[in-house]
Amino acid sequence: MTKRAARLFFFISTLVSALIFTILTIDSHRQFPKLTNAAAIDARVIAGKHVWHRENCTNCHTLLGEGAYYAPDLTKITAQRGAPYLREFLKDPSRFYSEARDGRLMPTLKLTDQEIDDVIAFLGWVSRVDTQGWPPRPILVKGSAVPGVATALGVPPEAAASQDPVELGRVVYNATPPGCAACHSVAPGVNIVGPTLAGIPATAAARIASPDYRGKARDAAGYIRESIVEPNAHVLVGPTYAAGGRSLMPGDYGETLKAEQIDQIVAYLLTLR
Amino acid sequence: MRYHSQRVAYPYFVVALLLFGLQMVFGLLSAAKYLGPDPLMGLLPFDVTKAIHTNLLLVWLLTAFMGAAYYLVPEESRVELHSVRLAYVQLAIWTAMGVTAVVGYVFRWTAGNKLLEQPFPLKVVIVIVMLMFLYNLGMTIRAGGRLTTTEGVLVGGLACTALLYLPALFEFDNYTVSVFYRWWTVHLWVEGVWEMIQGGLLAFLLIRLSGVDREVLEKWLYVIVGLTFISGILGTAHHYYWIGVPRYWLPIGGFFSALEPLVFLGMAMYAYYAIRRSGFAHPNRMALHWTIGSAIFSALGAGLLGLAHTWPAVNKWTHGTLITPMHGHMAFFGAYVMIVLGMITYALPGLTGRSEDSRETSANFWSFWLQISGMFGMTMAFAAAGITQTYLERILGLGYLDTQLKLQVHFLMLVVTGILFTAGVALFLWDFFFLAGRPVAVPEREGPAPARSPAV
């Protein structure tokens, strides 16, 4: 090869690559509105994005897997934790985590209530971006998806074939959304954010029998169902369970989950004896 | 050194190396925070030390690139620099910008965009400085009437660096779109046009240090740069996989970024070929160490370790874990830090009027080996931590915080090897500031400078 040929190789390959790249970029712009749900980007999401940048969040956390590796990924955090929890967390992270126990603690950012709502709206929008199936399994902040490791998206092949409501319930429980496993472990004594659900049938029966019980359930199955669709029916006292007498669990599972999914989760949880 | 004006390279190297030293302080601080607890959380939280650590890297490398270009261009174009005064003014503004940025980060003045944290007014200053720089180089080359391939590739890389910074000036409401264009700057810098700069400097150093025929080296330089863009431009897609883009970016990113190691393999072969022809004949053996080291370490860090997690099916699990800094640290060190230290070591005897073998001090020698071992150890620590994190957190589903607690021993290794590396950097600075001497006014020499290389 002569130097002239080498130069030609350089110019042509660079030009062709840049051309293909440009065409694909233009096509991506055509598809961004649908893939990123761009119609949902309102003033609050934009204001939340400014909070995200101004507070330099990306230099500890990752979002869409990008950023720094010192704090958990936040791509699906709103689907896992829900707004009531995130609001309380952002007001005072030290209420939920401690350096002594968890090794890391997020500084308190002194955000206003408006800014907190904005950044949650922004993160909520991000959680609905089409990430081509990433992350393949939920990335939890704390606790463990084991036992009951399941795929995040959809139903694994073996469970799809199964008609067993308990098995289907286990899959829904471990999927994100609804993200039950992100806050409730099924291991005895492991309270992640919400209380552990190990032994929940017996615990539920004991709670109903207690004079403090405020809800309407009459048996363990009814209690579990009530806790899912109406978390405030009977609020437990615990360091990270509630604020101002209100449960920190998302209150909209009655609408976001199908009736049969709730049946399945109840069936599954009843097996955790 | 043949031209008076080449001396402006010296203050650029001074600023670059001081910032390099400061970068180590913030790197060690950040690493120590992984061990926790963090007594400095109220004063200098992780996000601040990490942003300063990475920003100092970019600023000091660019400062050194500028110094290297001011040294190289007059020699290649055989003419004095267009304006020495402009070069000094440029350095003053640039340094003021860098210092303002670092102090600003401490007081939380930031754009909060990874690696492009510079607030908008500082971004404008960066663009202005780059224009001053390119104008000065352009006028010099025009006055000399001679543009070699080596300097053409170097200056082309620097010009594209300025051009590709422009997308960073825009803001998009759609976060996905903003990440998409952030990579036009960040990826196309470090896996595109900066490789042109590395290639140009490598070619210059190999021509001078080995005396191999310029025509042959410059021919292969074109091939290497061509491969860089074939793999690098469409390889941008390996940053796009999971951010909300169409699915076709996955196979494209996988295929083209898998070609990226070819570039670094090419550079390593290039260096091997040159050295096989001439051996270690050049008296500035430390410059040879750094130059060959750059070719080898970039093949390992940027080539091999990049390949390790670039394929979509792998990246799906490793994306956003400590696997990324494993690759990032060794890649930046091999491709850019070592070539710059090679350039500084090569230029020093000429700048200070000492003999060619004067750089063979034990400080420089130990600096080389401590930096190599420290960086190798840090890479291994990040690799062990990253693989464990991927397995526990991403595959088994253990929570992030619980996983991090299980990585403590690797973070301890990171701090220990980081200290080794910093000791190496400290020795380089010691050698540069206290042993190498100060720049001297040299008498103008006519014709080629025979002392500078065995055969040109």
C-alpha cells in the first residue's frame, strides 16, 4: 500500500462512517418521541431535570446506568419505592439509612417540597423510557431478591406455562413494577423498608385479633388484600414504615394491578408460613 | 529544540503536571470514601471529589496536549510559532478557567452533567481558548508552508476536539436526547479524535526516537486513524444501548466497538516495528519507556478491557457497575497520560539545554514502574469489585448497599494501589521540578538538529 492509498482509506472510511452515523441519528430523532414517551415531558419533569443537574446527582448515582458508581441506580426507583416513600426519604435520608449500618449515607439536600415533587416527576418519567429491557433484573437498593429470583420483565417461560396462582403470584411479587420485593423481603427478620413478609399468614391473623386493629379484614387473606389496595387501613409503626400516620407504601396498587394479579400475590404470600 | 518559541511548551507542562498532582489528591479522597464512613461528607461529598477528579484529568491532559502541540508544530513546520504572547495569554485564561471550575465545584457551581460539569460561562471560555489555540497553530503552519502528516493528524485531532465540544453547549429537555449528544463530545473525544492526538504524538516520538523512515510511519498512521474512525464513530452506539434509543443501535454498537481494539493493536505493532528496527539506541531511554508503555497499556486498557464489556449481551449485566472504571482508568492512563509523559520526557532535555540521557534519573525510572504497577493494581481492584458486583447485584439480585459492603476488601486494594500510583506521580513531579533544570534560551541552530535523533 502506498501512502496515497492509506490517505484515501482514511478519508473514505471516515466519511462513510460519519454519513451512516448521521442517517441513524436522524432516524433516532424520528423515534425518540415514542421511545421516550416525550409527550409526558411537562414543566414539572423539566424542572425536576434541572434539580437533578443542579444537585450533581449523577456524580454519585447512575441513571439509565450512567453516572457514578457510589450510590444506587435510580432508573426504576419510582416504580420500586413510590412517591410517598421518596418524598420522606429526600427530606431526610438519615432516617432510612446510616453510615454505620449501610456503609453509605446520602447527604440531606435541603430541597423544597416543590423541588422534591419535581425530581420525583422527572425520575418517574425516566422510569418509563423504553430501555430495551434494561435492567434485565431489578436493581435493588437494599435487601435481596433471593429467594425467588425472577426476571423483571414479563413472566419467565416456566411460570408462563404454569396456571398455579401461587407460582404466578411469586412472579408478580418479584417483578418491577409492582416492585413488592424492593421493599419487603420474604426472609425472617429482614426489614428492608417495609416489614418482612416471612410468616405473614400468622402475623396477619394475630393483628386482626389485636384490639389495636383498625381495618375491616376478617382473615389473613383479607388482611393481605387490604394492605395491598389500601395501605392506610391499618398503619404499622416502624422506623421506615410511615410518616404522620400515613403509610409510605404506594396507595395505587388497586388501580395499577389487575384483580387477578392481586389474587395471585395474596395466594403466594399465604404460602409464606 | 530548534526554535525559541518551542519554549512556551514548558509552562504548559508545568500547569499540566501541577493539575495532575491535584487530580491524585481528589482521586485518593474519592477512593477512601468507598471504604466509608466519610468524615468529610458535609464539606466535600463524593459527588464533588469525583467531579473534580475527572475534570482535572480532562483539563490537565488538554493542557499537556496544547503544550505538546506548541513544541511539535514549529519543529514539523520548520518555523517559529506565530505568536508566543498569544500562547501565554491563552495559557493564563485556560488556567484561570480550570481553577475557577475546581473552586466552583467545591461551592456546588456545576452543570451536573457527567464529565461536562463545567457551568455554561466556563464552557464558552473553553471554546474561546480552543479558537485562540487553533488560530495560533494554523498561522504557524501557514507561515512555515509545510504540513507533515504527523502534525496534520495532531492538529486535526485538536481541531475536532474543539468542534465536538460544541454539542455540550446545548441543553435538551429530553434527558435521553441530552445523553445521546453528551456522548458526541465524550465518546468521540476519547475514542475518536483524541486517538488522533495520541497517534500523532506517537508517530512524532517514534520518528524521533527510533529514526525509522517517516514515510513508512506516516503511511501506517493514516491506516490507524482510518481504523479509529471506522470503529469509533459507529462504536459510539455502545453508550446508547439502554438509554432509550431504537434497537438497531445494539448490534451496530456491538460490532463496531468490537473493532476498536484493532486501533490499539495497530499502535502497539507500530511501536514494536519501529523499535525492532532501531533498538533502544536513542539516549533518552525514559522517553522510550513512556512511549512504548503508552502503546502497550492502551492496547490493554482501552483495547482489551473495553472489549470485555462492550458486547450488548455482556453489557446488559455490567452496565453501570465498577467494570466501567476498571476500563476507564487503564484506558486513560495508557492512551493519554503515558503518551503525554513521554512527550514531556522527550522535550525536557532540549528545553533545559541538558544532555539527551539526562532524563535517565532514578526518580523518572521509579516513577514509571510505580505508576505502571499502581495502575495495574487499581485496574485489578476495580475488576474484582466490578465482577463481584455484577454477579451479586445484577445476577443474584442482592441489594446495591449490601453488595457494596461485600466489596470492602477490593476498595482497600484500590486505596493501597492508588497510593502506589500517586507515589509514582509524585516522583515524576519531583523529577520535573527539581532535577530536570529550568528552560534555557537556546541559540538558533541552522538546519536539522543532529543531536535530537540518531537519524531523521
